[in-house]
Amino acid sequence: MAFLQQIFFMITSLIILHTIPSTTSVVGPDQPTMILIDSICIDTVNMYECEQMIISKLANPHTEMLTLAKIAAINAAIISKETIGIIRDDYLPKAGIPLVKAQLQTCLVAYKGVEKLLEEAYTALLQNKYSEMRRSQSSVIPLFNNCVSDFDLMIHTNWRVKLWINISILAGRKLPAL
């Protein structure tokens, strides 16, 4: 069953990534969409960064809340999956200091937990189970406390994943509870 969920997640991710433009083509949101984005980003630490992250992923100038939640959820999942590869393939093999290696191994375990919860959240979102989505996403945040690292890239990556998760949670709060 877990294998089928992973296949489903990968296929859905590819479909969404294909339909969401890269950050190079930006669509200016219309007023109703910008109001939605503002209502999500007002609760984040850096409203401008939050707005720009969402706007850079818009496929059209008018987007509903569900699409904003999907954009945020899939981006959090993609970044966490990429981070696992970076830690495993780039950082760990080069870590010579035992303390650094231990920090990175702890981060790798944390990100594997993050990835699993974000996949569960995204699957729940696709099934319109918004309460389950928010519960899985909220469970992710404490895992980051285990990933303490001195690497600037890890610090920035943790921040970006947290921001996408928060954006998705905030957008998800505006979706009906089922």
C-alpha cells in the first residue's frame, strides 16, 4: 500500500509540476487572488517573501484557495525530498568531523520523517481531507527541532520548507473542514 501511495504521489507531483510554471514566468495575480495571498501571508514572519514565493508559482492571474494550498504543499514536499538527496549524497560523504556527521545524520532522519508526513498531507489534500492535511503538516514543524546544523544551506532550506508548510497550513485553514 505504501508503494502505491509513493507512486501516486510521484505521478501527481509530476502532473502538478508540469502545470505550475517555473519561477521565471511570473503571473501577476488579480485582486481577489492577491487578497487570498495576503490573508495567508499576513501570519508569516516575512510577508513579502511569502507573497513572492506564491506568486512565482501561479499558473494564471486568478487562483482559488485550493490551488494555493496545493502549490504550497507540493513545494514543501519537493524541497524536503531534494534535501534528503543533498544531505545523503553531498554533505554526509564530505563530512569529516564526527560532530558534523552526527548533525547531518540527525537531519537526514528528521527530513525522512518530514517527507513521510508531507506525502501524507498532500494525499489528504487530494482527497479533500483538509483536517488530516493540516494535522500531518503541523506534525512536521517539531521535526525541524531535531535538525540543528551550522550549514547555511541547511538553515535556509529548513526555513523555506517551514515557510511552505506554514503557507499550506494557513491556506488549508480557509478550506472547509470535512
